[in-house]
Amino acid sequence: MIKKKDDDFYGIEIIDAGSPCFLEEDIYIPEDLVKNKSLIRMDMNIVQFPVFSKNTKRKKNEITTYFFNKNRDTYITVKPSPGELIPGETEERIFIALMKIMKEKGMEQEFIVSAAEIRDAAKIHANSYIADIKKALLRLSETNFIFKNTMYSNEMKTVLKEEISTAILDYKSIQLSEAKNKGIKNTINDNRIKEVYIIRISDYFYKNIVKRGYLVYDSNILLDINGGIARTLYMLIEKIRFDELYVKESIFALIKKIPLKYEKRSLSITVKTLEKAFNELKQKNLIKDFKFLKPTTWLEADVEVFFDEIHNELKQERFTEDNNQLKSIYNNLAISFTEKNIEEAIPVTIVTNEIILDILEKMPSKAKSLKSMPKTIKESVEKYGYNKVKASAIYLANQKKLTSPRAYFLKCLENNWAGDIIIEDKKNLKVETKEEETTKTEDLKEAEKYYKNLSVEEQKIIEEKVYLEYIKKCGQETKVQKIAFKGAKNNLIYTWINENILINKTIEIEKEMPLKTKIENKLLTDRNAFNDYIDGSIEMYRMGFNLSDQEVSQIKKEIFLELTSEFMLKKLTIEKLNETITRKLR
């Protein structure tokens, strides 16, 4: 019996309209269901949508529409020029080669290239390569794509709701023998070249490529994959998994996304095609392994895909190398076809402890537990701004089964996945300007000097006072507050000294233990208070003495062993507890 999810898919509808003819495919998937010059950026829309057809039997003048929902108001229509085919495998290889060449030429939107350059980049070996390349370039320039509720624009930070009509690129052939092209000819070093092409990547795709609406791939890997289906599968899986080492996806969903034939009567043949593609990825070590899970029919089947940690390392390396290379390119570009300001200007701000805490509290518990997260938040706010970082924290909290929350958080910022989340500036969160930072830094220099001239014991007492005031302002003491305090400790201490102590005057420091409230000789009879007091006190010393988790655990164990009997007999005072804690920490 076929489940309801199958009913949500429609068959291929072919309308015989003479010339041209129309092909419609529903690929709606239910919700339930330059160190390395080969690195290229692939526009996110091209990765996740069927821009390059995998249909080996496509027809001339066949206008294909891919629908992504039941209402048919979310779709892509691919319309070839008269008498032509829509782009397929060859055009995809040429486009990948052009992305590589574009990067080598400084990421300019418009660049000049020869057929030989494209041949080498695309790894084409046919003798007729010039004719094949020109035909592919014509298809890429003359095929019209209509995006409705599908075109993601990183410039607008959202999916565009209006209907967008665009080609992938503009192409023009230039004969170098013509006098008017003498200027171009002088830039070509090889006298054997008689013809070159001016390529201009269309605005929608180019702006995504330079403004983080993209994924990074190795062009050599993509072009060494023999089949177009395997190549598309690889790019899709890399997008789906992000940094997970395990992916479970509906086989039917993958067939739809590529897309492949999905008629029920021939589904088993299509699955074999998919299996062949997975095997190629496995043989090329692009995945560790895969496994089909078929409980009943192929319509209900899933595929499990497994990866090694090395796959994540290589993926991160690609992003890092590409980002570093492109920063260098952008910084050295003169005013050209490339936008002068690639990245949005982010105001330089000083991130206060309140800002760090405010954002940290929006994150899932797994992210809050990371010691590196307060520092990551601080650096991210300085780079991207408060609103974008907080939106990404909210986006992170809505994700399930996070294995690497910090890495996911950084990729969310980099790719602006939380662009649709609107954050209102909080009036009570002070964001300081660069000018204020300079003044504040000067003011705190004396406080820092004063603090460092104190004894270790005196420093510890001041830190405890600052911590207690900090917790009082927060209204609660949890792990989140402790982590946030640790990240901004020095700045808080120097500010406190500035506000509470007359510089160059001796401070009268009370010799007291870190008490939440100053209570002497009071009996501890509540079990929760007993545990909380020990935890809070030890946590304070952890910060000052840089204690490891193992050391903290051992100290707590010794304290409990020594004092539990007195506590049970209701003879334990706070004074006694403080004395024991101090002794165990020496």
C-alpha cells in the first residue's frame, strides 16, 4: 500500500503544442519527507535546483517547468532558444570551468576567455572542442530561466517572491583580426588565438557568488566525476549534510531533487541509476559508504550515507582557503565590473558582556556549554553586527541533532541562513562606538596597572566582589552567566576598580570568602543549598586558578566526604564550609 506522501507527487505532464512543446515536472517534496586554484563557488540556486537537465532524451523546443509545491506557485521554467535544447551535462561542465576561470581572473563579473582555456579547465578531450564549447555557451546565454518563489538572493537576504526571468550568462564572440578589437588582441599573449569570448555572469547568480549565496567545491573533483547524476548527487549531499557525518534521506526525494524519472513502474530502474552514482562517489572516496533501506517499496525507501571526519576537514579547508583567497582578490581589485564594496559595511562596535549574555541565552544548551562560545559571539558581533548574530543564534536554537553547534553557527553567519529573522535593537544593550572604545581603554589603563600591582590574594577578593555584583545584575546564577563572566572578566574587573576605587589610594580589602550573602556561623540544613553553595564557591576558584574539570571534580569529592556527616547531623556552619573549601584548594 502506498502511503499518503506518494499522493503529494504528480506525474510528468507533457503537452503536445507543436512547436515549441512543453514539459512539466513536479518535484515537490513533502516537508516530512588561491592556493588551490581548483576551488570554485557554485551559486546556491544552481546547486539545489535542476538548472542543468539530467534527461538524456530531452527534445528541441521543449520548455520544462519544475514545480516545487502542490499549489504550483513555486517553480522554475527552463525555456530554450528556438530550435535548441535546454542545458544539460555538457553545459554544466562548461559552467564549472567558467567558475574556475572567473576566479583565476580575479572574480570579475565580466571576463575574456579563449576556447583553449575553457577546454583545459573543463577537461575536454574531443577534437571538435571549439564547436562544442561555442554551442554550450550559446545555450547558457540564450536559455531563459523563470524563477517564481525559488530564486534566493543574498543581496536581499531572502527568496524573491516575484517572478524572475534571467539567463545564466551573456556571451559574445570576438574576432581578434578585426581592427576594432586591437585593444583586446594586445592583451592576448598567444598569437595562435584568433577568437576569444567575452563572458558576463548574470547579476542574480554573480551577486550570490560574491556575497555568500554559494557553496565551495573543488572543480577538479566535480569534473573528475564521470556522470552528471553522480556530480549533482555529490553537490546535493554536501549541501544537505553540512558538517554531519551521517545523512538519511528519502530515495524518492533525491530522485525528485536531481531530478530523475520517477514513474512507479520504472522506479526500480531509476534506483539502479542512483545506486550507480553512489558507487562512483564511494569509489572516488567522496563518501565513506551508503546503504539503501527498503521496508516495503522504493517509494518508502531511504538511503543512509556515511562520511569520515576527513571529509569535514577537507570541506572546511575548502571554505577557509577560498575565503582567504577571495579576501585578497577583493582587497586588490580596482573599480571594475566587480562591485566596489563586496561586503556590507558593519559598524565597528565594542561588545559588552550584556550583549554576549543576551545572545548566548538564545542558543541551544549544547552551544551554551561550549567554553569557546562567548569569545565566538564577541568576535562575530564585531564582524557581522548584533542583529545578524542574534538572528543566527535563534536560527541555531531551532535546529535539531546538532553535532557541531559552533561550526554550524559560524556557517549560518557566513551564508546568512537567518536572513529572514528580524531582530529589534534592544535599548538596554549598550553598543559602544570606536571613539568610545579609545576613551574607555585610556581610562582602564590605570585600573589595569592598579590591579596587577595587587597581591594574588587581593586580586582574588576583587574578582569575587565583581562576580557577585555581576550575578546580582543578571538576577540569576547559571552556567550561562558563569561562562559569560569568564569571557569578559578582565574588562569587568578594571571597570569596577575605576568606578569603586580611588586610583593610587590603598584599598581596604576585606578578607572574606566568596559568599552569595554574608552570613556567619549559620547552620546549613538544606541539601540543595549545601550543594549549590559548594558548586558556586568552587566555580569562582576555577576561574582564578584555571582548574581543570578533573581537578574541580576531585575537590568537590573531598569536600563532600569530609563534611557530609556534619551536614547530616545538622552541625555544619557556613564558616566551617568556607574553611574546608579554602583548605582543599590550597
